[in-house]
Amino acid sequence: MECREIREIVSAYVDGEAHAAEVRAVEDHLGACPACRSLAGTMRVLGDGVGKIEGKVPPGFRDALFDRLEREDLLPRRRSLFAFAVRWTAVPLAAAAALALFILTARETGKGPASPPETLPRVAQGLPGGESHVSAGPGATSGSSASVPPVAGTAPSAGGTGPVDSRLSAESSRFAAEADGGARGLSAEEREIVAYLELLEDPSSLDEPGEVDEMDLFEPAAGRRGSPG
Amino acid sequence: MALYREGSRDAFEELFARHHRKVINFCIRMTGDQARAEEAAQEVFLRIARAAAAYEPTAKFTTWMYTIARRTTLNFIRDEKGEGERLDAPTGNGEETFSRAARLPGPDSLTPEYIAWSSQLREKFAEALRALPETHRAAFVLNRGEGLSYEEVAAVMGVTVQAVKSRIFRAREMLLDRLSGLIG
């Protein structure tokens, strides 16, 4: 290929835009032609010269442009701090409010008429026998109801309204109240269970001062609790 | 750009931060004057903001940006038509120009590392560049100055790749004709 035919391709070659076949042709020619090799260098220098021309960015360039953009209503204005606060706190606040409302209504629902009535066994209430799961009568057994565990140390007594029953009732009520205050969200049945569990832990709390534990009856008199000996 | 169209001010701030220097450099390479370049660059960004709705996300943003920049600077150049010396496109095949170039000192003296771009040389080069016909100048500046490929230059200018190739070659011929006494 002659020099004048290849010069335009040399221009694309120095710009990295020659095709593969053109690259081979140029490199073959440049290898054999010092003049075109010199020309390729000159072309490269001329291309580099464009990059040497750089403009200055004056200090107020951006501000002047943005002022003009705002005047022409082409640039959204910055949102106010109030709007920003509302935007980014509204969702979390709404979620917190919804959660609080849910918790409150759940508690209310637990005390409402639709929920099982908060009733302790009659013996815990100090009431006479009847519908009580733990009958006060002598024939009653602790296994008459699976829902109420037998209270250790408190065998069914002859008198359902005796001091044990009333004390049990008082303790259970107290425990139930504590359970109610300390275990929010428990159902009535759960509160009842908690109250009886407290009694199981410390059945002697039901004993009146001086009262003899039935289990101690089998021990020598000297070892009986509450016994004067 | 898509975020700016949706009303994000920060998106435009980001666009400006990324591209304002490129726009100013392009404008000064095309206009040859700092004051005109600043004015043209402001106008380019205003046009970008006004035309945001017309921007197609599938197109490369820089291609679109340079299209606007080139049209903007063209208006500024037309305004100064008749001022200063202009080089016409060469009518011949440039044989004389490149033959003269071939008689310049050997390849080693024309390597980029050897050429010392003094302020005088830069000034002369800028004058010679400014004297080129706008179509040749734009093609040469977009490729060599802004780093666009021939294909991207063709997209910006709305011409074929072959047309870009020819224009850049002719631009080099004309520049060499004007600067051969300084380069080498």
C-alpha cells in the first residue's frame, strides 16, 4: 500500500480505531517506511495537544448555575428540616403507635366478657363446695379435676370454708394479683396456674400459726412443728 | 439522570459534580475563549435540565450530554463568525502537507515525550484548533480531547463512523499545515 493511501488509516491507527486487517497493513508499512513512521508520531502529538487545552472552573460557577436553575424552576428545592423529620419519623411512629394499640387492646380483651372468667377454684376463693374443681367435701379427691393440681399439704378438709381454705383463698388471690401485675398478657387460666405454683413452692404459708402439719403427725411429738413440746 | 427526572435535587448535584469539568474543557476547546467557554457551559447545563424529560435512559448520558454541548458551542461559534482567521477544508489530498511532515526531524524528535508543550506552543495549538472548520474541530476534540470513540463521536454528530474517520484525518492535516514550523 502506498504512503498516501495509508495515511488516513494511520490516523485511525494512532487513535486505536483501526480494524484488525488495517492494523496489520499499517504496521507492515510503518516497519518499512521511516517517513510514515515519523508521520504517525506527529499525528499522535497533534492528538495529545487537544488534551493540553483545559478550561478553568471559576469559583462562583456552580452557585450562579444553580441560582439560575432555581429561578427557572428546573431544580427541586431542598426539603425543609420539618418535612424531613416528618418523612423519616412518621413510619416508625406509626408502627410504634400501632404496636401500643395492639398491646392495650390485647390486655383489654383478656379482661373482657368474651374471655374465660377469671375464677379461681372455689376452695381458693374460700367458697363452699359445688362447682369447685377441688371439692371441699370429704369425699372429694384431688384428682377430680385435671386442671387444678393438688396443693401439697392441703388434703381436702371436712370443712370447705375452714381456715385453710380461707387462707388458701387469700394467698391465691394475692398470688393471682401479683401474677396479674407481674405477668402482663397472661390469660385467666395462666394466672390461676401461676398462683397455684406459688402455693406449691411454699405450702407452709397456708399454715396458721400453731397449726400442725398433717405430715408431722407421724413424727415424735418433740419434732412436731408448732407443737408446744 | 433518571433520579433527577423524578425530582431529585441531589441527582443533579451529582451529575454536575461528575461532568462540569468535562463540559467546560469541551467548551473552551471549541470556543477558544475562557469567558465564552464559561457562558457556553452554563448554557449546556441549563439545556440539560430543560431537556431532562426528553432523555432516553437507554442512551449513554455522556453521548447525550456532548450532543447538547456541541449544539450549544456551535451557536457560540456562529456568533463569532467572521472573527479571526479560518482554515478551509483542504481541497487536495494533503500530499504536500504530509510530505513536508515527512521531512521534519526523525521519529524520535516527534514523540510525545520529546515535545515540550510550552505555553507558547499551547497557545498556538489552541489558535490552530480554533481555526478549523467546526465539523472537523468537533470530531477531533470529541475523540482526542473528550475520549469518545469514533462510534460515539458519530452518534453525537449524527454522521457515519467513516465520516468521523475522515474528518479527524483532515483535522490533523490542517493542524500540521499550520504548526509544522513549531512541532519538531
